[in-house]
Amino acid sequence: MVFENEKKLLRIIKYTPTIFVLTITIFVLTASFWDNKKKFEKDKEKIRLEYIQKNEELIKQRVYEVYDYIKREQEYTELELRKTLKEAIDTAYNISNTIYQNNLDKSKDEIKKLVIDALRNVRFNSGRGYYFIYENSGKNILLPHNRELEGKSFWNHQDAKGSYIIRDMTNLLSKNDEAFYEWYWYNPTKPDVQRKKIGLVKNLPQFDWFIGTGEYLEDFEKEVQERVLRNIREIRFGNNGYIFIINYDSIYLSHIRKEFIGQNAIKNNDTVEIKKVIEDLIEISKKGEGSYTYIQNKKPDNEQSIKKISFVKGLNNWSWMIGTGFYEDDMQRAINDKKEELNQEFRDYLFKTIIFTCFLILFLLIISIYFSKILQEKFKKYQNERTKQQNIIAQQAKMAAMGEMIGNIAHQWRQPLSSISTSATGMKLQKELNILEDKFLIEGLEQINNSVQYLSTTIDDFRNFYKPDKNKKEFRILETINKVINLVDLQFRSNGITIIKNGQDVKINSFENELIQVLINILNNARDELIKKDKDYEKLIFIDVLKKQKNLLIQIKDNAGGISKNIITRIFEPYFTTKNQSQGTGIGLYMSREIINKSMNGEINTKNVTFEYEGKSYEGALFEIIIPID
């Protein structure tokens, strides 16, 4: 009957999923086809709007990237200028110093003339940069653009802002060997008014001079602008995407059509209502940023007029409008292509999925029927073989456990049996020699008895651990602890050892006999250490029981001084012991850990602790056992 039921269950398992998958697949695909078709038709306008929104975000992002690039270049303009000036001054200083060192045999005036002649015609920064030299008294030594002023004092000269230029420079150089300085001076290319200039001056102490150079900020900034524009003019997005820049005077600075650059955008007739479009775009830029829709007369790749959506952002400190856009016909063509692509993909997907699913289900049906017949014919044989194999494995495991147990017993019995043999032989020999004393006889018998008891205890330890009838049962932990204390109390009291228990009487469901075995092992180890103490030493063992959520915590500590740091990590190893081999095998704590960890699904740990009891401080070993309550 069991076999027949299993065959029925097997048929259900094999056929039901296939039929279910077939039904659900057909239903879902059919419903999905019509639902997606209706939804797609309904969402066509949504697709168009999403495309516009996506491209608006894209052109905005592109403008922001260019804007951020320009802002970074602006931030670095003055830093770059200072770096350029520093390099120029260092060059002039090195030239002057080299001339001085190479001509020490000449007079000072001759050396000065050599320096002036060497620096007079030096130019840099696209020909704008030159060197000037002053005596510390304010007398000009070198001024290439105004040689008529050489030899005159500029000590009392003021710039357009009222600053005493030479006085300020000499004051700065009295504190530092070189210094940056800002002043206003006439630009040779625009001599109508003084322009802001940034310069660097440096002492030439061997001549009682200082040398300097400077750059008009607007000239250097213009150079930076040209570099920025060259880079921006190379930016392209696809066939028709580009960045355009128009200044607030309506002049094209960057455009995909190179012929537009430098021309007035209003006169280019690039869009319908060009004047209004340019003015609106500039106004938007001055206020910040925004989008704008207009009709462009020509696309870069054809001659047709088309609607264009542009995004512009103002760069007010340079009076620039930065912008880019996208064309509606590109958008519409992309939307139509995407619509057709999605429609075709969806139709292909549905068709292929239906065909594939039908073949797959047919294949699964054939395979299921074939294998179910084979399984039905061989199921009983399989069950019999499986049962037989399980019996063999169980017997092998039992024999392996028994062999291990016998090996361990043989290992543990070797020394105690030797001790028994030695004691018996000694008593026999003394008896034959007629010198056997009662005291020696009693000690020998006690030694034999202790060894026999130890052998018996060892057998019980292994028997309790390996016995097949281990079953969980409910018991109260304090009652179990009392059983343990009753077993060892007489022996402990005879050695002056006091056991103090404290804790909650918790009911648990576990293996009581095995727990008793573990507790006795731990107590015996504590006993063995305590009896090493002096007779007048107060020997104490504490047993504390606590309930911690779903676990039971048992703490056992003594005041025997603790476990040596060298061995505390090894005490749970099999056959590790610090006792004489006739008294200890090192199996007790190992067995305890096996019981707690494997049989009871718990944990056992140990550490050294310091504690106080009745006003006295003690040190000892603490064993912690954590086991589940249920």
C-alpha cells in the first residue's frame, strides 16, 4: 500500500507541474499580448513626452558640463597667471645671477649693463610680457616699453587708485625675497586708461636692485577665453548636436558653422524672428537659465527649417550665453523608429515564447511519462536496496564507534593496569620474603582499589556517552545539581572542599545523565587542583545557575588559582592532562565538550577570573556551560 501511494504521489509530482505550466503559460501569454498591445497604443503620447523630457534633461546636462568646465578655468586663471609670472621671474633671476658669477673680473657697472642688455628684449606671454628693474631707491633701470622713463625716479609715482607702486614693492621686498603685487598701469595696447595688473618682484641684492614683471589680468583672461572657446568648438553630439556661445552683444563666439563665429547673431537670419529669439535667449541667460522653443531655418545636415528646443545658461562675469538643443524631427523620427521597433520586438517575443513553451512542455510531458514508468518499475527495488544500504551504513558506523571506544579504553587502561600489577607484585614479593607489613599491604590494596575504581569509572563514561538509548527528558536543574553533589559530597568534604550552589530552579528538556557526567568531570578537575592547597586553605567551589532568554547558563568556579596560561587553550583536547598518567587520561574534559557541543547543542568555555567572597579576594578557573532550555 505504501508503495502504491508513493507511485500515485510520483505521478502527481510528474504530471501536475507540466499541465499547470502549460495552462498558465498559454493564459498569461494570451492576456499579456492583448494587454500590452492596448497599453502601448495608449502610451504613445506618454512615450513622446518622456522622450522630450529625457532630451531636455540631456541638453541641460551638457550645458552644465560646459558651464562647470568654464568656471573651473576661471578659478584657475589667476593661479595659472601667478605660476607663469613665477617661472618668468625665476628665469630672469637665474640669467642675472649667471652673468654676475661669470663676470666677477669686470666692474659692477659693466656687469649691470650686461644684465640689462640680456633682459631688455626678452618677451613672453605672446609678446606681452617683459621685465622691469628698479633700484631700491625708486630709480628705474629697465623699462623696455618706455625707455624714455629709464633713469627717472618713481618713488612718488601713484597709480589710478592712489597706490605708491615702488614704495609698496620695496616695502614688501624688505620682508621677503620676492612678493606678488597688484597695481594699475597703462596697457600698451589700450593706453587710454590704466588697467589692473598682477606682478611679481624679486630682489637682486648683488646690484641693490629688484626685478619684476607683470601681466594685465584682462589680457591673460582673454587668452584663457580663447583656449576655452577652441575646446568648446570641438564638442559634438551625434550629427547635429553642438554647443553654441553668444555674448551679450549678440556676437557668436562658438558655433558648428565656423562662418558664424565673430558675426552678429541677429544678422545671420539663422532662425525665424531672429531678433526676438536672440534677445529672448540673452534675457533668459542674464536671469540664469531656461529652455526656449523656436524655428531654425536650417539644420547643420540639411536645408530644411525645423522646430528646435534649446537650453541656455548665462555666464554673467564673461557676459556669455551657453546653450545647446535638439531638433523635433530627430525626436519624432526616433520616436517612430522606437515605436515600430518595440512593436516588432513584442510580436516576435510573443511568437517565439509561445512556440518555445509549446515544444518545452511537449518535451517535458514525454520525458515525464518515460521516467515515471521507469521509476514505477524500479521504485520497489530501489526502496529495498536503500533500506539494505542504510542498514549496512548503520552497522559500519556502530562498529567504527565501538572500535574507537575500545581503542580509547585500551589507551586509558594501560597505566592503571601497570599500577595494579606493580602493587600486586610488590606485596607478593614481600610476603615471600616474610617482610610484608600491614601498612604496606593496606596502601597497596588501596592503590589497587583506586585503580580498579578508575577503570570502572572510565567504562561508565564511555558507556553513558555511546549508549543508544539516550532520550531527552524534562528535569529541574537544581535537582540534577543536588544529585551531582550527593555523588561527590563525601569525597569532597573529606578533602575540606565546600560546594556553594546558587541560582534559579529552571525546568529544562535535555539529557540529564550526560549533563551529570559533564558536571562531575568539571567538579573532579576542580577537586584535583584544590587538594594541592594547604590543609588550612579554605577550598571553595561555586555553582551558579541563570536563565538567559531561551538558554540555561551554568557557571562553575573554584578558588584553586586558575589554569596556567600556557595550557588553558588546550584543556579540551583529547588525552591532554597535567596529572600523572596513572591518575588522569585527559579524556574527561574532551568528553564533556563533545557532550555539550554535539549531544546537547550547547557551548562550554573556560577562563580565569578574580572574585571576592566574604571579604576575601580569590583567583580561580570559571567554566561556563550554555545549553538550550528546550
